[in-house]
Amino acid sequence: ILENEHLLPPYHVFYSNSECIAVWAKTGRWSTLQAAVYLVSSSVGFGKSATMLTISVAAAHMILVPALAVGGLAVVGAPLLYLKKSQEKWEEATILLTDKFWMQADNEVFIEAIEYWGGRGARNG
């Protein structure tokens, strides 16, 4: 990574941040748990708020309930749609970085990986 920083995707708070680099280096998957948790918890929190608002308004003005329900779905659904988009971007970055890593790897890396995965190498990790 240090020798080929230009291969990393540009910074984005949800798609490509320092946690993504750390997760990819350790697991081979480009993703960020922090962004995923934030988006899911935002959706849940917005859902609670939208429900309370709808109940409150329904008690006073029943005619507004359909409009509030549609707005509530949009507010709850937006973070989940953004999470889906983020997951797609993470998958693209995983494939791209993995391909580029193996294209630039020395023969010794291949030998070490085969021995490690074949159970013949020392497992330090």
C-alpha cells in the first residue's frame, strides 16, 4: 500500500477512508463498519422519529397521515439506499485492489501464499 498509494480510491467518508484501508489490508475486503453502523442506526433513528411524528399528527389531523407516511419512508429509506450504494462501491474497490495487488506481487509472495494456504507455512496470525 505504501509503495502504491495511487492505486487507492480517493477519500470518501462512506466509500473510502482509513478504516477501509485497514480492513482491506487485514481481510482483503474493502469496507468500513463505522459507515455501515452509522447508516443503519440513522435509518432506525429516523424511523422512530417519523413514527412518533405520524402518531402525533394523526391524533390531531388525520388527513395528513398519508403525506407523513410517504415522507417517513423517504427519510428511513435514504440511509439504507446509501448503504446499498456504499456496499457496491466497496465490492468494486475490493475487486480492483485485489487484482492490482496480485498483478504487482513478486513470485515470493505467491510461493508464501500457497504455502500458507496449503497449511505448510507457519501461521502467525
